Amino acid sequence: MSDESSRPAGWSRFATVRSRLTLLATALVLVMLVVSSMGLVGAQRSLLIRGIDEALVQRSDNLQPEIERGMFGAVLPGEGDHEDSFLQRLEMAVEAKERLAEEVLTLIEPGEAVFVDSSTTGYIAARRLVGENLRCTLLTNSVPIVQLVCELDSPQIELVGVGGTLRKLTRSFVGPQAIRTIEAHFADHVLFSVRGLTDEGFLTDPDPLESEVKRAMIKRARHAVMLVDGSKFDRPALTQIAHVGEIGLIIAADVDEASIKPLAGAGIEVRQV
């Protein structure tokens, strides 16, 4: 007989949440296998994948308060105080991110290699590429993108996973091993987003390790493409990634002309979508 009295307070709630998360993950794998067997292509496939994502995000967010309270019933301090989780960000500016992803499709030529960062904007762009089964190689530190490629039947998509130290909050790999993997490769493009831009044109992120990964991707890509919406301007974060002068193209959604004008005046190509 197990000794329930020896377990810490809150154990029962923790076990329940763990069980529900396990079921959710299992359901995701099964659903993706069904999608792969349906033989859908193009827009139909992309719409179905998006619907699955939205349903899973809603179910996961229902568990978020329990997860944040933790095993002992106390709120856990740390990264979440200053940086939103992947699931939280996935629900922000969804329509704008979809338009950015649509524009990305016009940039990537068959056979090209593309770095993609761990941002939700990058994830949605990668999801579109995978849904279209565009022949390319994705190099990413994003766990959700790796899962997406593994679970969908997209034979023309090659993937290079960037390993390292896992950041659970952002579902991404960072650290020295991640940097070494990035520096061992070259890509035609990097697709990335940022937390904010300063008035002086510096790109910023809340976490220094994420900034390091983005910076390494920019240096190893022939063409750096930044994907942003209106929330990124005049909203600097803690650490510097790079200067906007290192970017070849900015694709912007729902950004006012006053914010775009200085960038265009500096000679940076900006596409409004």
C-alpha cells in the first residue's frame, strides 16, 4: 500500500495535471497521424493544421493556471514574470502572423535552406511552409517546429534540429551547443521575430540566450528577414540581438507609417502586409 501521507501537499493536483497533459500530447500525435493519412494538400491541409493548433492551445491554456501554481500550490517566480510562454504568444496577433506567413511563401525558392527562430511568428511561417510541402531545409531550435515536421507527411521538407539546453517556457533549445550547431551551417534566409525595437534601431529579446541564438542565425544567413507586427515598436526588452541595419528585409503587419518611415529612410526594405 502506498504511503499517501508521505507525499507533499498538492501532489494529487500535480498528478492530475500531469495525467491530463500526457493525454493531450497523445491526442496530438494521433490526430497528426490521421491528418497524414487523409492525403490533403495545399490550403485544405493548412486550414486543418491551423484548426488543430487552435484547439490544442485552448486545451493547454485551460491547464496553465494549474501548471503555474506548481506542485506545492505556490506561484513559481521567474521567467514568466517578464516573458510570455509559447502558448500565450501563439494566441496573440494571430491574423497578423498569418499574413506574415503568407508573404514568406513568396520569398522562399525551392531547394533553399532557412533558419527559423523559436518565436511564434516564426512557427506560424514554418507551419505554412510545411503545410504547402515546399521543398526546402528548415534549421531551427524550436521544439514545436520539430514536432510539426515529424508528425506531418511533408516529404519535401528536410529538417536540421538545433539542440542544446531546453527552455521550457519558450519550447526552444539554447546555449553553447545550439550556437555550435548554427555556426556549422549556412542558410539562404533566416526568419525571425523580436520582442521589441528601440528608438536607436536595436532589436531586443527578454532572454540573453535566445538573443544569442537569433544573432548567430542572422550571421549565418545570406538574407535576414524580420517578421513583426505593431506591438514590437517602442517596446524594448532586456537584451540586444542586433542592429536593424543588419537586416535585409522587414515584413510588417499592422504597423503604422510613423514607425515604418525611419526604417525605410535608412535604406531597409520594408513590406507592409
